[in-house]
Amino acid sequence: MGEYLIVDGYNVINAWKEFAQLRQTSLEHARELLVAGVSEYAAFKGYKAIVVFDALEVAGNAAVETIHGIQVVYTSEGETADSWIERRAYELGHGSQKSKVFVVTSDYAEQINILGAGAYRISAREFREDYKKAKQQIADRLRIPRGALNRNELGGRINGHVLEHLEKMRRR
């Protein structure tokens, strides 16, 4: 089963101020950064992630690749990311898997269709805020306490939750 996060790639790139300058100079680099960010976020949150990019005005067939552990989809010629996302969200939510599906898009019409398919909608702005919180939580968990590098104390190198649990055990 599992939970899925489907991201409308260009919708997010066009909505986040972090990508404003970058998309003007290198859309490819903006796509790479978005995929890397979604990968990190999905791993932290425990989602199976899919990032979808339109190929509406590009000739060729659909392409799917796995990058940083997530699926990256480039739709086929004439197919919008919206139609691909709607179809996949319905399949994941109603098929034999019956997974919980979250779709990141700020397109209002797409949000209505997603809700109709039984998925949950997350706007690009909401996703940006949750992404920033997750990044901060990741940084907090990885931060080594001051003094832990200079001294060889176990308490300075273990997670605070584990330290509290050990302290409770010690006091019994």
C-alpha cells in the first residue's frame, strides 16, 4: 500500500520564488533541483514520490526514469501533466492497492479533479512551507551537539529522545 506524493513539476517550479531566477536561465537545472528536493522530502516523510513534467508541446513518447529513488515522468506528446496526474491518482487510490495519494498543484481545476478522484490536494505554497519545515527537522536531527567532537561522552553523541529514555531507566 503506502502513501504517494505526486508533484506537478512545472506548477511548483513556476510557483516557488526559489526557482524564479533559475527557470529563466536553466529550466533543466530547476527540474534537477526540484527532483532532488522532492526526493529528500519523500524519504523523510515516507512517501513514494512521482514528479510529473509536461511534454505537451514536445514531440515524442512518454519517458519515465528513477532519479534519487523517485519516479520522474515526462508525459507524451499532446498529454498534459494534469491528465497524467488525474489518471495515476485515480489508479493508485482505487486499484487493488487503494493507496493514500497526495497531489501537489496550485491549478484550481486540477485540484477539483484530484479531489474527485479521491486524492488529497496540496498547493504549491503549502508544499513549500512543509518542505522548509522538513528540511529544518532533517538539519536538527543531523546537527551534532556542541562539545561532542571534543569530548568522548556518549551523551553528547546520541539522540535526545534516546538520552531521555536512558536517563529514565537510570533513575529507576
